[in-house]
Amino acid sequence: MVRWIQDNPALLDPNKSLRDQMEAFFLRPLRRLRSGLRNREIKCSPIVFVVDVLHECTSKAELADFIALLARALRAPGIPVIHILLTSNSQTHIREAFREEEVRPLVYEIRASTSGEILAMNVASPTKDLPHIFAINTEPRNTCITGDLPIAGEPLTQEIQGSDVNDNQSYANWSFVITRKHGWDHALKDALKSVSLHPSLTGYISKGIALCEENHLQDARRAFDLASVFTNSDSETTLLLLIKAVVFFNANQHENAMLRVQELIAVCSKADTLACRVVEAYLCVHLGTNTLDGGRYSEAADHFTAAVKACASTSQSAVHSKYQDFVVLFGWNPKSLWENANQKKCDALLRAGRLGEAVQSHRYMMDMSDETTKASCLEWSTDKKDYDRAIELYSMAIELDSTTDIIFANRSKAMLLKMLWEDALLDAEKVIELNPSAYLGYQLKHEALHGAQFYDEAIDAFQIMLSKLDEAPDPQIQGLRQHYISLSRAESAIGDVLRTHFDNAPLRLLNTSNGRLCDREAQIDAFKTSTEYKRLLASIIKNADVQLEHIQDVVAMYFRWVMLSHSWGEKEPLLHHIQDKVVYELDPVVNITKLRSFCEITRDAGFLWAWGDTCCIDQKNNVELQKSVNFMFVWYHNSALTIIYLSDVLPSSNSCTLGDSAWIKRGWAVQEFLASKIVRFYRKDWTPYLDDQSTNHKESTAIMQELGDASGIDLQSLVAFRPGMRDSREKLRWASTRITTLQEDVAYSLFGIFGVYLPVMYGENKRNALGRLLQESVAQSGDVSVLDWVGKSSEFNSCLPADVTSYQAPPWLPSLSENHIQTLVSSLQDAVVVEMTSKLYRELGSLSAARFAHHRLHLPCIAFLVTEVRDSPSQNQKANFTYQVKAKGLRDLLITTEDRLIRFWPGRPALQTFYLVRPWNRNFLELPGHAEPPLSLDSSQSMEEYWSPPESDIFPAPPGEKAMVDSESHSQAL
């Protein structure tokens, strides 16, 4: 073109006619190109030209001329196949120009939303040779091909509603879509509308289809006869007659339709024979499917044989590209026609018992298939669920031909589905022998070995399979590699799950299978040599996505452990007694027998791992001891079972003996029982307590009732305890009667119950250990109920008790009855000024929660000035002193204490000022939904900041004056 312009510069003169310019710049260079390609015998894909923004290029008058000239140019002789992509907006004059009679057959409308893939498909199609007898825009055509009918209707509806003129073609196309959706009444209405606007080939075809679907066969025949008037060539007439035959076939006129198709095959031109053969094949497949469903297998096989014969000479790609009209009108899938006909033929022959013919048919299908089709045939062959028949079929095929690896592969897969692992393995080995460079044999070998539970060998086969995929010359085969993960990645994923699991698992466990104590490394080694690990590894490498939940489930199941809760006796076996030894082989002294029996009970219950506090902790390792004490609650909570051994409860004992057992008096017993979700009690002879054979004694009403009575713990806490600071005073009461061997364990055994993590320092004494626990409780929760005790004060802080036994006394309760309190409140209703009560309410609400750190207690209190202290005349305790005390704002009190108080009264004043103080608890205001935030000293706070009262914005604002008018709010404030 550039050369032509250089040789003929005068052609650029704008006064030259558009026709002359098109001839010079467009047609002559294309004819020279065509001639050059022909001389060199070069075949070229269609050439694409782009005219961008058509509506901006010319005036309205010139545009119509340009489009008409373009249509004539495309029909000009001697030019190669070309496509011209015109981009434009949807102006009325442009749309009308494209609807001209000589232009319309050449045009496809492509909407801006069309994907590049679909656009390329249309450009690549040899449209010059396409025998389309009706035109439908590209977007709805493509959606009809893919079966997305709702989307197909949208652009057609827009065409009908948005056009300035009534478009008969759009109504006909809409009728085709509605027919596919089985809306025949509407389809006929639109077809009639199309014909009434402008009679056309497309309009009468749509009318004939709609009438036939409504079973008006005579009227349908007349419509198709009228359609033939509008055909422009023999090919269009042939295609019209084929459509008519399909339509009447669908109306159950099977014999007549088949006869018409066969007559057409006899008389049509060679160019149209392919279309006739495609339709014949489709109709034969439909006939075969109907007879197959009716149980007439031999007859169905004959129909499918005819279909295979009809489409034997057709190219699958040609069928797909040349006969899209059938796809649009009837939803056919020409691409799979050949494969579908062959598969159904094999199936029918197999069901008819014609095994020899079935084998021959299957062999023909495999010989004629490409790799993709072979893979789908392999799936088809084992998708009938009749694996015995499939195996029989492939066995006969092997007798005829034992050199085809795909047949052995098919039989191996069928045997895998029948779980015939050894036979499947033999066939897989044969596939490898026949085709050693392919991956398929190793894939089947892996599946067979995995099913036979030879996991090491299965993993080896899988590794080879991956290498074959990597080495495959076919990029499509190489792409299969992405569906799998490497062995190293699978091992790494399992390792990550193991590390997470061990975060909350005991450091050492007894292996009940071999009786040996195992640290973490030994536990991992045992897992990696186990069948469970190999099965897991062999299964997860088959998926590109790591199945994290599956790994977690397998790890959790394998490492389930059982905890022992018991009373220590003399000479309990410690770590060094059993390390590197077999528990089952140790001398059967009393406590070794207990440990061995515990392991045997655990093993017999189906658990591999067991834990006992005497031998599974290195008492000399401070770091390990620290972690063990702080994680003890978690270990019991996460255990699969806790076995509670009552060594002093005899086999003959009946109920009500739990309270007499030494176990229930142990300090650690409270935590061990509350933390565990599943427990079982065993008597001295290792038989279940009360002969209760249930899997969880927490579900036994009798045992739980007895335990609650003996321990003083409520049933709800016994069955479903949750750790934390809530009800701290009650938890301390549970521990107040317990006994521990080491004095610090009184506090350490409560760490898990309170949900705190604190340093473990054996030798610090029980007062310091208990003080640190109570300090942490107050610091985190602000709960001052732990200050409610009776006994001696602690050197840690005088507000705390020296011993946990100080909590045996019941908690303080108001001495006034509820009715008396309500009476007092009522008496204040009219006597108290609202503003004063609101101020008091606000002040109380602004008080901070209690804080505790470094032995110092910041305790908001209400103080009452003491005005008088006298000896009580009723004093009769020898060790204690009782005094009559008067204080402002309080009734007269009797106070009993071990200490001597200074006595004074108004006539004998004291030199000092004394107060009675009441610790303030913000919960006294009974505000709904209020919870104290955790308060503790962090590294960023100074001591001054920590001890400063917090701002009152933590606490909700008091009710306003409007709310105070309400009697209930007023009562609450009072």
C-alpha cells in the first residue's frame, strides 16, 4: 500500500472519488498479495483490517456510501479472505446503513463487552465459506453456543426496544432463543411479528420451528416451504431442508425425518454432504439414546454404529466451525459428536452382551483418538460403576492386543476402583514396561501401593511420576505437575502443624506401645515411622493445595494423650528411674505397678501416649519445671482422657467413698479434675468406680453428685469449668481445705484455675506464693472479693491472708435482709434530694478499680470515722478480744480480733484518729453489662502513672436528670 501511494500520489487528492481511492488503496494491493501467495503456494490466515471510530471519519452521506462500497469490495473477485473490524457508536444512521440488503449478510455485530477470546474465535473462522442462512449478532450467537440463554436475550431485547425502526431480524432471532428456553407461545408470537414486518428466510424458519414445537405440523410445513423462496443458493436450500428435518425429528417424526436426510445425501452437492452426514449422525445418536434408555441394547448399538459411520469422514474442528447454526438453534455440541457416538456404541454393545464387538469398537475409538480424547475415554470406561464388566471388557481387549499401554491403564484404574490392589499394581507395572517415559504408569502404581498400604513404595512411585511430568515434551502434560506438591513441601507442612501442636502438649510422654519415655524428638521420630504419618504424606502430595485441616486432624489423633491424677505414695518413680527403660519390664514394686497398670489401661483404651506427674517432668530442670507448672491446666484440658486412680478405694466399696479418699484432699486434684473434659475414676484394683463403664464419668449424675458433696464444688463447675478471675473468692474456698506436699503448691496448683502465668520459685514459702497469686488476681480483675477472709494477715501484704485456709469461712453477706434494705430505700425516696444522690452516684462511679503491684495495694474504700472503742462485757474468748465499736454512719458493732486495740470514747479521746474502712467494689452499683478492664503494670508505665486513679471515662456516665425522675433509676441511685 505504501508503494502504491508513492507511485500514485494524485490519489490522495480529496477530490478523488471514494470508489477510486478504495480501488487503489485497498483492492489492488490485496489482489497482488493474493497472487503472490498463490504463486508461492502459501496458505494464510484471514487478514484483519481495523477502521477505528467509524462515526468520526466521514459525514452521514459519505458513511452510507463507504459501507456500500466496502460490501461490494468484499465480494470482488481475486482478493484473499479478509475481515474488517469497524468500531463505532450505535447511531441510527450507522445501524440503518448496515441493514441494507447487500451489506447485512456480510456483517456481524460485536458489542464492546465481547471478550478478546470470543472476538479472536470469530476472526479466525473462515466466515467467507460459512453457510449461515440466518444472521444473529456475535454476542447472542456466542451465548447461544455456550448455552447461556438468559444473557443471549439481553442484547436482542435492547435491539428490539432501542431501534428506531421495527427490526424483523431481531424478532426472528429472539424467537430462536425463546424456543431454546421452551417458551413456544412467545416464540411463535415473535416469529409472526418478524414475518409481518418483512418476510424473510430467517423469519419463516423461526415460524416453522415455533409451529412444530406447538405440534402444528401442517402449518410448520407451509412455513418451511415459504422459507425456501428466500434461499439464494443450493447450499442454503440444503441447510434449510436439514433444519426442517431436525425440527420434525424433534416432533417425533423420526422415520420421515431420517428418510429426508438420506434422500438429501443422495442428491446434494459434494460440498453439502458433510452437513448432511453431521445431521444424520446426530439423529442416529438420538435414536440410539432413546432405544438404549428403553432397554433395547442391540437396536441401540445399531443406531450408534450408523452414527459413527456417518461422522467417520468428518473433521471435528470443521463440524464445530462450519455448522454453528445447528448449535445456535438446537444446542448441539458438534465438537463431541464423534466421541459421544463411539462411547455410546461401546456401552450399548457391552450391555447387549456383544463383548467381542465392544472390544473392537473400544480399540477403534482409542486408535483414532488424540491424547485428550483418550483421557476422557479412560474416565468414561470406569464411570459406569459396573467395574466387573469394565475389567472383563479390557481383559478381552488385552487378549486381542497386549501391546497397548492405555488398555492396561484402563483395566488398572477399574481394578483400583474395585480395590483389587495387587491386580491393579500388576497392570500398572505393565503400563510402565510398555511406556516407561510416560507418567501414567507411575501414577497408577502409586495409587495401587497406597491402597495396599505400602506407603514408602507409594511415595517412591509418586516421586518418579513427578519427574516424568517434569520431563514430558508435551507442555499440556507438564502442566499436570501443578496439581501436585513436592515431598519436601508436604513434609514442611506437617512439620509446621507439629510445632503448633507441641505448643500446648506435654514435654514428655510415655509410649504405651513399647513402655518407653519419649521426649519431643523421640515423639516426632515415632510419628515419622508410623503408618499414620506415611499414609498422611502419601495422601497430601496428591493435591496442589495443602490440606491443613486434614494434617491437623491426623496429628491430633495420633498424639492423643491420657493424663494420670492420683495421690502420691512413697518412692514414686521419678524421671531417672524410668528414663531409657521399659516400664513393663521394671521390678513390680508398688508404685511401678501403678504406673505400669496406668499405661496398660491407656493402651487398651486405644491411646498411644500417657503422662504421669512423677516421672514425666525433670524436677531438676527449672525451665522445664516452670513450664510444666504453668501449662499443667492446659495439658489436662487438652488430654483425650484423665484417669483418676483412687488407690485407697477398695473394689468392694459402694458409693459415698470418694469423700474418704486421700485423692480428694490433694491440692492439685482440684485443677486436674476441673481442667479435664473426659475423666474416669478407677478403684484400687483398676476397675471403674461404681462399676460405671461409661466413657466419661463427668456424665454420671451419681458420681458427680458425690464428688460435689465431697469437694464443696458446684456441679456446673465440676462438669464445665472455665478458668479465669471470675468468682475468685469461691475458687479460693475450694482450695482452702486441700493439702500439698510442697507448701508453695497451695498457690501453684491454682495458677491454671485463675488463668495466670507466673514464675515458679520453689523455696519462696507459701505466703509469698499465695501473695503473688492474689496480687495478680486483683491487678488483672480489680476483684476485691479475695480480701474477704478470716485469719492471720500475710507479711506479703497485710490485706492478704497468710494461708489459703483463711478462705474456709463463708463469704461475707449483708446482715440486713433484702426486705429491710428495700424498706430503707423506700424511706429515702422523698427524703433525699435528687441532685445530691446524682452527685454521690457520679463520685462512686468515678472511683477506680483496685490495683496491686510490687506488694502495694491501691484500694478505693469508703471510710467511717471511729468515735468510740470499749471492751465488750460479753467477752469470753481467751485468745481473742471483743470490742464495742461506734463509727459515724454505721450501727454499733462488735469486733473480735487477736490484737489489743486502744480504747477511747468522747470523754477519753485518743491521740490518733481511727477509721473503719470498707473496700469499694464498683459492682455494688449493679450496672448491667459492666465488666472491669484488665489492669496490670506494664513496662511502659511509671509507678506514679500506675498508682494514679484512672479517668472516669471507663465507667458509664450516671443517669441524667430525666432518667432520675424514673422511680426505678432513682431507687438504683439511692
